[in-house]
Amino acid sequence: MQTMNIIGKNIILRPMTYEDTDCIVMWRNKERVRRNFIFREAFTPESHENWMRTKVETGSAVQFIICEKEGMRPIGSVYFRDVDMDKKEAEYGIFIGEDDAAGKGYGTEAAKLAVKYAFENMKLYKIILRVFTDNEAAVSSYEKAGFVRRSILKAVECSDGEKKDMYLMDIDIKDDNSQLISFVIPCYRSEQTLSKVVAEITEAVKGLNKDGKKYDYEIVLVDDCSPDKTLDEIRTLCKENKKIKGINLARNFGQHAALMAGFHHIKGDVAVCLDDDGQTPADEVGKLLEEIEKGSDVVYAKYDHKMHSVFRNFGSWVNEEMARIMLGKPKDIYVSSYFAAKRFVVEEMKRYTNAYPYVIGLVLRATKRISNVNVHHREREVGTSGYTIRKLLGLWFNGFTAFSVKPLRIATAIGCLLASMGFIYGIYTIIKKFVNPAVPMGFSSMMSALVFIGGMIMLMLGLIGEYIGRMYISMNNSPQFVIREVMNEEE
């Protein structure tokens, strides 16, 4: 299988032999290289010879030496291990051993050459890899070579006992390299607008493919127990298009819970979430996907001029400020209900199973590689917003109690401040009495202070009670959502 050199622009991959033992041993024992492996024990000549004899010569591994094209200096190695010719799969690995060769793009070029060889010569369908999440340079290199992050492997234990998170990435050609985009739409009172949104998504994907992209799509419509005929409209759309999946929730759980229900039924490489009222422009989804391809993990649509009511715009502003102060959202990032996220981010969000999901908080704790693209916000053609003052207040309160302890810290700070003010005022009162014994002690000021402090104590106790109540509900496994029915679910 491994009989040829692979020639690239700046490098050549040649088959590894026993004569490369000294180089491999030297490279693998370098601290810079060793820290990127799960196996971190000292690598010996016997280790390499055993690898050659039991893996390379048996065909369960294929390994190349990366050489600079000019001069053929060996600089590293690229390999496929656990080759399974029945499943047409293998695991990919690479390391650049020479220090002066790191950072020159050799790794990305080697990955592209090796992947092409694996698909064309080894006839593989799928290649996976594991990489530590803090190795950002390697992750970026793999993504440039076509690998996609699928999930996060939590606390993988290395041979020296250290535990680190890893990305599971892969590249798959069974679907002709088309990328599946999953559109998730929470639906509430949208019987008159839903068909237009779905039609616009379909046309948008077709347009992108005409422009040279390779996208396939699926649409997941989640009926959040809408009181109108939204569910009937979803049933009709599912019958007309098998790429559409319908989910019927047993009761109204809210927009964020509906999104989480949709996330559990998608298969795409990228998830795109948008509204059901047509105000979020599905025909501009290409902007979000283009930014994802540039390396962002999550991309939010940003509106130059929002067409919501004054009330909704105020609510959005409060939501922005709350996310910035309480959840650590970067000030220059705008969040909205129209966003695209890579699959690994969705998988990380799905790990949250408590009854109060807040998608913005889940995104912010999963990744910091977030960006914005400008899109046009449309006027609402039919109906009014489903958000009331009560629902908005509930959403905000849910956001900062479910994903931040800052309110408790603020309460502690206020308590310390009031205690300090009370202590200072007490000293002031004593001194004042000594200086002028005739000064009467004020009943009104005392009562004002008691009422103020008592109110603050009740407020803080209520806040603490809210946290305890949520802990109680979570411990009782209160459902995040309950699905009554799924339409067009594959067997």
C-alpha cells in the first residue's frame, strides 16, 4: 500500500523505514512534541521497531516522513493508525519534529497531501483525529485541511496522569464532501409565516450550491405547543419535504428549550437557528456559513437597524447588557436569535440537561471564538411578538441565575457596603453625642435605616432562595422539554 512518494508544493512525503528510527525517537522525545501526545513515556528505538513490525508491516498503520522539497531534509512525520479496511476508516496523526520547521505551514500541507492519498489510494471514506483543545495552531491547521470538529472528549487521561480536554475531528467523503446544514426553528403562532421561511431556506441553499458550495440541508421545526394551527402547518410541510423534521412539544417550554429539543434531533455539521416569523433573513445564511468556514465556532447575525417594537428593542438591550456583565460576553459581540454554530458547540450545549436552558450562556461557556456578520432585519408581516414583559423578565432572570454566581457576589458586596456604612454611621453618632449631648437621637432616621436594610436583606434572601429553588428543581430532574411526537424521524 505504501510504495510511493507524495509530492507537494513545499514538501515531499516518503514512506517511513527502519532507517528513520533515530529521527523518530529524537522527535518523539522532544518536550514540544511529547506534550501533544496522550502517550508521554520515553520513546525508544525498540518502541519504533515494534511499531514498524506490528503496525506498519501488517498494514494497520501507514506512515510517512515529511521532507522539505529542497534538500529532502526530514522534518517530521504523518501517519494513519488503526486502519480498518472493512469500515474504510483510520485515525490521523502528525508531528513536526524539527523546531525550525514549525509554523511554516508544512503541517497543513502534509495534512492535505495525506488526506488526499488516504481517499484516492487507500480508498478510505472517513478519517478521524484527536487533538488537545488548547493546541489552537494544530486545530486551525486541521480545519484548513478539511477536518471538522464533532465533539469534545472531556478529561482524557494521559500516560503521565494529566487530564485534558480533546476535540474529536473528522473528515468524511461518503456524501461527496457536501456539508449538512441543520436549520432549527422554534415555532409559536407562525401558521401564516412558516411556509415562507421554509421556502426561503430551500432557495437559499440552492443558490449557494449554484455558486459552487456543496451544502445539503435539513430543517427541524419545533412546535412549542402553539395555540393556533402551527402544528398542522408543520405536518403539511413534513409531508411535502422529507428533509423537514417536525417536533411537537407536550407543553409550552419556551424558545430556548425548543431550541434544545431541536438540537437533539439534528445531524448537520453546522446548526443554524432562526426565527419563524420571517424577520431573520434566511436568504443571507451564506454570510453566516462563510464566517464559519473562516474559523469561527459561532456566528451571530447583527442588525444595522432592528425592526422590532420599542419594547422588544429595549428587551434586547437589557439582554445584551446582562450577558456582558453576568456571563462575560465580549463587549464587541452582538448576540441575537439568528446564529450558526459548529457541531461540536451544539454537542457541548446538549450536555446541559437542567430545566432552565439559556442558549447564550451555553454558547459562551463552550467557546470564545465568536463573531458577527451584518444582515438586514425585516419588518414583521404578520402578528406580534410572542414575548411579553413576564416572559422577557423570566428569560433575563433565568440567564443570570442559571449561568452566573455574580448576583450572589453583588449581594455580598452590597451587604459589606451596608455593614461598613452602618459601622461608620454608628461611630459618627457616638462622636456626635459626645460633642453635643443635647442632640436628640432620631427615630425617623433609625426607622428609615431599618426599613432599607430589611428590604435589602429580603431581596438577598429571595435571590438566594431562587438559586436554591433551581437546585431543588434540577435535583428532581424537572424536564428541559417533553416531546409528544416527532415527524419524519428516520428509523
